[in-house]
Amino acid sequence: MAGRLERKTAVVTGGCSGIGLATVRRFAEEGAKVVIGDIDEDRGPEVASEVGGTFVRVDVTSKEDVDTLFRVAKQTYGSVDVAFNNAGISPPEDDSILDTDLEAWRRVQEVNLTSVYLCCKAALPYMLEQKRGSIINTASFVAVMGAATSQISYSASKGGVLAMSRELGVQFARDGVRVNALCPGPVNTPLLQELFAKDPERAARRLVHIPMGRFGEPEEMAGAVLFLASDESSFITASTFLVDGGISGAYVTPL
Ligand SMILES: NC(=O)c1ccc[n+]([C@@H]2O[C@H](COP(=O)([O-])OP(=O)(O)OC[C@H]3O[C@@H](n4cnc5c(N)ncnc54)[C@H](O)[C@@H]3O)[C@@H](O)[C@H]2O)c1
């Protein structure tokens, strides 16, 4: 049986770890040529060789790096069909607004939000020329709900990713290009593990609010990204695609 991404080229940022890595593997299983853009030069070549893809060392805050990433995809495989703009950070210095300084605020905005602007800006001309493409930007459930245990810049950056994705989805809907925002709930990845290892009480507090009573797994995100990337989601654009174990639907959770 042919894979769901056969003859498609997919660019994945943050593809060396967590949600990005699981998606790189899933995309490759489904027949895609995968181009991995990540700052992690140690893991990058390993991941690329595992899936028979290409690694490009990219800092997603650099316009030059991002433009090169998409150019390499086009030159190597002939098209840019899927862009999963997913790299992001969640550093401990980003906390309550009362404690988060301007430097920490700006860093998170650059890596989480400006990067998505750069990636969309770089991918769109290829997709518009082809008259087809699917962009998936990683936002978060915190883009639609407030948390008392705040990470102020992170939440604001993800709200920005969601609004940008919606607007791009509307703008390019008649040009064959779909743009959706993936909004994961808490997922069991190094990003979350790092954050909660420092504060187990915070982790326990998050679990209480998830109806399913557990964190998501990266592979569960990859399944959703695959759906949004493939033609199976051909009537879905500008959507807030929540994959959150029920968090955003819950008022009271089962004990
Ligand atoms: N894990 C969660 O609970 C969760 C929940 C909601 C949203 N998200 C979002 O999902 C995305 C992926 O998160 P994850 O949990 O898989 O994280 P992760 O830390 O496991 O992986 C992030 C990847 O991004 C790369 N990266 C970081 N900064 C970069 C930069 N400047 N340039 C290029 N690459 C860079 C890292 O090297 C790493 O490979 C992020 O946008 C995150 O905000 C995660």
C-alpha cells in the first residue's frame, strides 16, 4: 500500500527531539522525503540517516538559515509540500510576568514565534508556485487557555502562532495551500520533562486537569500532524487543531 505522503517533501523544524522527531519518523514511514532543520548538530545527521532524509543545521531565529533550509528541500527533492514548523523552547527563566525579564521574554518570542513567521515566509512562495502545500505550525493548548502556573512569554508566543496560522490559512485558502495550528496538550518530551523535573508539584498540578489523566506521547502528536499534512485533511485549514487529552473541553475532570 502506498504511503500517505508518497512523492511529497516535508520540512520539519525541531526534528531532532520530541514531537518533531516522532513526526520525522512517521512522515518517512509514510513515504515522504524528509528535511530536518534543527540546531542540534550532534543528533541531526543520525536522525537524517535513520530516515534516509537530509539534515540542515538551522537556527530558526535566523532568516538566512531558514531560507537555506527550504531552498535545500526544493533543490534536493524538487518540491516543498509540507512544512511542520515546530521548533520551540520553554526555558525556566520564562515564568510569571512578575519575574520574567525582557531578555527571557524576547528569546522565547524569537524562537517560538518569529521562527514561525520566517518558516512560513520561506515556504509559501514554493507552495504558491506549486499551487499545493500544507503548513502545520506548532502552537499549544496554552494558546487557548490561561494557566495560573504561567510562562508568560511562551503562552503569548503560542497565541501569536495560533493567530498567524489562522490568518495565513484564510489568506491562502483559494491557492491550494492549507495552514493549521497544532495545539498539543502536555506531551512527554525532553522539553516537558526538563521543566517538570525541577518542579514535580507543578507536574502533578497539570495532570489533575487532563481528563485522560496522563501526558500525551510524541507519537500521538505525530499521528495528528500526519493527518494535517496528508490529503486526508483536504478540507481543513485555518483550524485550531487541539490534541490535548480533553483539557480544553473540561470543566471538571474525573478523579
Ligand atoms: N512537550 C509539550 O508538552 C508541548 C506542549 C505543547 C506544545 N509544545 C511545542 O511543541 C514543539 C516541540 O516541543 P518538544 O516538546 O518536542 O520539544 P523538544 O525540546 O523535545 O524538541 C525541540 C527541538 O527543537 C530544537 N530547537 C530548539 N531551539 C532551536 C532553534 N533555535 N533552532 C532550531 N532548532 C531548535 C531542539 O534542538 C530540539 O530538537 C515546541 O514548539 C513546543 O513549544 C510542546
